Amino acid sequence: MRDLRQAFPHHSIVFNFLSETHDLSRRIVAAIPSSCIVHTGFALFGSGWLMLQEDCPAIQGVFKKAVKLAWRPRLARSEPIVTASLSELQQSRSGWMEQPFQIVDWNRYGDALQVIGHTVDGPLLYPYKTYYLFGMTRDFGHSLCRFFLDNGARNIVLASRNPDTSPHWVAELNQAYAATIRIEKADVTSVESLQALKQKMSETMPAAGGVINGAMVLDDRVFAQMTIETWERVLRPKTIGSANLDKVFSKEDLDFFIMTSSFAAVGGHPGQSNYAAANMYMNGLAAHRRRRGLAGTALNIGVIYGLGFLRREKSHLYAGLEREGYPPISEHNLHHMFLEAIASGRPSSNAHAHAPDHEQRHPFDITTGLRRYLRGSAHPLHWHIDPRFGHFALRSSPDDGNGSAGAKSAEGAVSLQEALAGLEEKDAVADTIGAALAQKLQALLQFPDGVSIDRHKSLMDLGVDSLSAVEVRDWFYKSLGKDFAVMKIMNAPSIQRLCMDSAEHVLSSRAA
């Protein structure tokens, strides 16, 4: 290859009439310096054509005008400044020739159609590989198991220190998918335990295809009152545990190596300095694996509803976390986060294994679970003043709630209260609330005019996700003073059921 590179002088013209699939042709293309001009056989024998001088007279006119301006003793502004949006310039082929000194106004937005392709082509999981999920033997692991099986996996091992070794759902999934799901006992903080598990599984199951470390310990305390024992107990599953998994599975050709982190790692959270430090270690380990040419992703997850540790043991924290700007993440959204982590965590095929992080094709950490906020809010949250999250800020404008739109919202709330004032029948109150809610959903979901909202459908059927559900919850609270839990909104069997519950609240509050 070195001799081949030396055969092509820089800034030369190369004619390559070999077939594009020929081995020598590929080697020539790889060896030609970037300064060379290359012509292939298509230039002589192809049926296509290319008009190179289509706008030549117009371009000449622009250059002549520029020369005349350059020769002036003093460059005066002989024409008014004209601004245009990028879409306007793209739509008008001659616009830039007629007004060659236009300024692109990036604040002028227009409708744009963008086709979003699939994250990856082909399957992400395979039936001839084994996927290991550590610290995820309960409802979280059950949910991921089903999701993995739906996406092609057939061999899964779930392991933790004290698992329920025979839950009923394992037998059900094994039978339904003709799969092999094993629940084993293992300690990620012990290399010997992990090596023994790997050896045991290798006797009856295929080679490892992916690893997830979901092990965790929570013990929130103010830093000044945190003991060394508390600090180390929280760190060990994520630091030592992740390092042990990296060591034990370092020689495996893994499709993914995912470590479940938290937004507390990048944004911080009161009383969780130990948990944040543990998670940040995993972010660093993911970057280190990627530099070594291995799969690695740290998934900084927000607040999960319906699954996991918070739902089982600290569900009372949900309301406070919502007030702090953490929107709820549903089970469906969680699955897609893992899908993205699997797809983006593979080592880049077009980047050097030891390249800096900014040269890697995909990020080594993915952060989820934040809500956009208005800049200049009277009550900013602690992460709102962090410049790293500045792209979540929305510029305050009259239409954002401080001006006409805010007045309309207030008028809407007053008018709804006025409409309900003379109603005493529960059905009539529910119908009035339903009509107002339908208008809210029409705008929230951007339904075209003329499309009616079917109140017998659930909000999820209409396309309301967890973020939209938060807005619906805020609407109920501002309009009626009714504080629905987000999960109740998401799981309500119908819109009419929510309206009936709200009607009961309105009538009971009058009686009180």
C-alpha cells in the first residue's frame, strides 16, 4: 500500500477504468491522495450527463458586481439590507442572484419536512447469544426480558445477590417464546462470583452477547453526615461491580455493555453525592471501553413510573420529583432508551478505537428524563442554571404564558369555572369538563381542525405520552384544582372516566 500511495503525486488527475468492485480498484481508491481528481469509467461510458455551466452568466454577473464594489474608494451601502430565512433561499433559485448580499435570518423559521430513518438496520438481539442482566431480577428485569424476547433474544440470564429463583413469569416466558431464561445468584462486587457464574452458564448456554449492570444501593444523606461506610456501600455495586463485569467479559464480542446510571450523575440531586459519584464512574468506564474499541454505554435515566426501586419502596417521592422538573418515564419509553443505548453503544466502525470522545461516532452516555423550561422563570430548579442544559431552555415570549397566551389560559380557566357554576348534575359537569379538555388535547396533540376527540378512548390511545400527561395533569390542577397522579392519567380507561372523577371533585368541593 505504501508503494501504491507513492505512485500517485499530489494534485494529479487519475483515470481509473477498473470495475468498482475490483480488489485493485478499491486499493487504488484508498491510496489516492485527497488532493487528486479521480475519473472512473462512468465518465466515458455512462449514460448520465451533468450540466456544469447552467448558471454561469448569472455567476459572472455577481462577480462583476463584486469587483465594481471593490474598486469604489469607499464601500457605501447602496442597497437596503435584505434578510431571508434559509427555507426562502432554498425555494428561490434566482433569489440569491437578484439580491446577492442578503443576510440569513436564523430566527425566521418555516415548516420543514424531515424523514427520520430507523436507528439501525437489522436485528439488535440474536437467538444464538446469551444476554446477562445483573441486579435486575424483579419487575424491571421482567419488563426488559419480555422486550428482549420480542426483539429476537432467546437466552437470558438474570442475576443478583438474593434473587427469587423461581418466579412464575419465567416459566410463562420460556414456554411462550421457546426461550431459556435463568435466574441465578451472583455478586457483581466479587470477581470470583462472576467468573463462577460465567463458567456455569457456558456449559449449557451460548456465548455472551450483551451485559447490563443494573445493581444499585441507595442511602441518601447530607454530605456532612455521610460516613465512609455509607459512601462505600452505595459506590460498590456501580464502581467495583462495573469494573468486575468489564474484566470478566472483556474478551467477549459483546453487542452492548450498558450500565444503568441516573440523571443525578450529571445534574446532581440533594443528598445523593455518593450515588452521583458512583454513576459518574460508570460514565467514565463507558468512555474507557469505547476507546479500547469495545461496546459501552452509560444510560443516565430519569424518574421511571410503574417499575423499579422507586415504585416498590419510595413511591411517596414521585410528587416531589415531578415538582423538581423530572417528567415521568413510562415502561414503553424505557424500552426505547435501552434500544438507543444498544444501537449507539457499539464501537464505531469509522472512528479509531483510541480517538478522543468528540471524534467517536456515537456518545458513550445517554441522558434522559428532563423537561424543557422557560428561561427567566421565577422559581428555577437547580439544574436550570447549569449551562450544560441550556438547550432545554425556551425563550420567554408573549405567547409563552407571560402575555396574550397566558391571559387566554387564565380566561379559559375562568370561563370553565363560570360554565360549571350553574351546573348541579354530575353528567352535565362531566360533559362541560370533557368539552374543555377536548380543546386542550386538540392543541396539545396538534390535531387538524375538524378532528373530534373520542372521549370513550384512553389518552394513550390518542397518543399522549408521559410528557404530555404532565401537561394534562397541570391543566386539571389549574382549571379545577384537581391534582391527578400522572400514572392515573396514563392508565385511565377513558377520557370520560377522568371527566367523571373531576366532576365528583367539583361537586364535593362545593358541598365542603
